[in-house]
Amino acid sequence: MGNIYADPMADVSHDLQSPLTLFERIWRQHRIAGEANGTAVLAVDRIFLHERTGSVALKNLRERGYPIHDPARVFCTMDHIVDTRAGRGDDTSMPGGRQFILETREAARAAGITLFDVNDPDQGIVHVVSPELGIVLPGTTVVCPDSHTCTQGAAGSLAWGIGSTEAEEALATGTLRVRKPKTLRATFDGRLPAGVSAKDLSLALISRYGSAGGNGYVVEYAGATVRGLDMESRFTLCNMTTEFSAVTGMIAPDEQTFAYLQGRRYAPRGEQWARAVASWRWCLAQLPEIRRGKIFPRSVMNFFSKSACLKSISIWSMHNLQSRLTMTSRLFLRPSGPLSRLSRLSKFLSIICWSSYPE
């Protein structure tokens, strides 16, 4: 499974020259090489496939004579074409679907990767299977040919959707060339009123900044509201990051995250689990509070900030974070119409977003 239980790398954990976001920390830990155009080669910890594109990637590699770099890190489930009816089999309502399933099964078995087949008890939606089985872990990189792979960012991972050609690269090399995205933090503060859910948080963000507001960004969700969400709700919030057109979404892991993952089939156990949690908690212990006129609740950005006494967003520029967007707004939506549920949010919730260019 790779060296995923080691303590944070020294050049990351002891870098006090500038604040480090959760994304930046994971990026630096997985960066193998870089190019002048901003593209980096990242180590990939987990690769997930499904029957719609999985067989294509596996067959192309086999025909070209490339073995899977590390089959233990690759998982596949039938979830895109397979029917949802009771008593289902390989036949599907989608024309030609049976062939996709048969070819994926054959290719997965030949490659020696883990397959959650049609009637496997663990079969399910790819980005649901992964956290439920403890495949995704805090600090890992996860890729899959599915735009909602960002769901798994709720576990504190860097997880994003890729194409089938990129899947071939990751399968053959265990790495992926990635152009570094920009970062944006969305902080939600306030108590959610009855009937308002994590999905409404995402809809509120989109309604305010547009469906393309996150284009080119990794969004790190933070604030007391986010910390108060259960894991299922956090998965929902990160899942909808793709509707914001962002690269992916992330939430810093906490004790609730650890409790959710502990004991899952693919999560580390015994001494390895203790070492992993100690490493994750070590990171959390480095996280000071941010102040912006008032004390912010702990969030992704201030977890890795240099100072515990930052007074305003403008100070971030002193630490090489060039503020491009600073908005503090309340949502005042009309109480009638399709967004009536969101209007209840306006009394309790403010959204604070800012972004920064990477170094």
C-alpha cells in the first residue's frame, strides 16, 4: 500500500516560511518531480476503476505490454452500467452494457487487481465503497475516472477525477502528471437550522459565486458548520464540489474522521493504525488559530499558518499568499420559490471565500 503511515516529511512539517494548506501539504509529500510549466509528477496512492472505462484502460495497457505498477493499490467496482434491480446479473438495461461488465471482469482478474463484482457484497458506488472499506485515508492521493471522486476529500485526502488515458498512466507508473491547481477556502460558520443540509451549503456557495466559481481550484471547506457535520454530510459537501466546477474538495481530518475509518477493512490496524493516527494528530497539533477581527474556528488554512495572531486576510500576502478574492457576505434569498430552503440559511450562515496562487 506504499509508505502512507510515515510521519510527515521534514521539509513540509518544519517549513515555517509560509502557511501550508491541507492541499499544499499533501502535494509536497507526493511530488516526485516538477517541470517549468507548473506541471508536477505526483505519486498516486489509490486508483479506482469502474466498468465504463476500467476495461478500456486495462486492455490498452495489456495490449501495449505494460504491467500494472502495483496491483495492490488498484480497485475496481461495477457501478456505472450495472442495473440496480434486485436479482440483477450481467445483463443490463443499457444496450451493450453486458460486454462492458464481462470485459472489465476479465481484465481485472488478469491484472490481479481487487474487483468488487456485480453481486459482491462490497459492490457499490465507487466513491462510497472507498471510504466505507477504509481504502481512502487522510493524506493519500486517490484518482478515478469519475468526476465525483472529489467525494473522498471528506476523509482528508486529495482525490480527483481523471480520464481513461490518465488512468493508464497511473496504472503503469504509479504516478500522474498534474498541473498544480489554485486553492480556495470556503468557510461556513453558524448553526444549520432544521431542514438545511450539507447539500444546501453547496447550493448556497454555487448560488452566490456561480456554477463555474471553483473552476481551476481545489476547495478546502472549513469552519464550525463543517466541523459539526457528520461524515456522511461531509461526503455530500465534497461530492458536490464538481457542481462548483472545482478540481476537487477537501476537509481537514479530525477525531470524527479517525473514528469513522478505524476498523474498516483496508484501514491500517494495530500498531500501524496507532502510528497513522499519531502522525495525523501530530499535524493537527501544529494548527494555530487564525484571527480576522474575531477568532476563527480552526480551519484548513490556519491549521498550517505561521502565526496564531493573524488579524486580517491582507496579512496572508505577507506570507506569500496573494489574496485574489476576499468576500464576506450573507445570503439574503427570497423566502419563496425553488430556493426557499436556502433562505433559512441566511439568518445563520455567512460564507467567507478567498483564494491564493501557489508558489
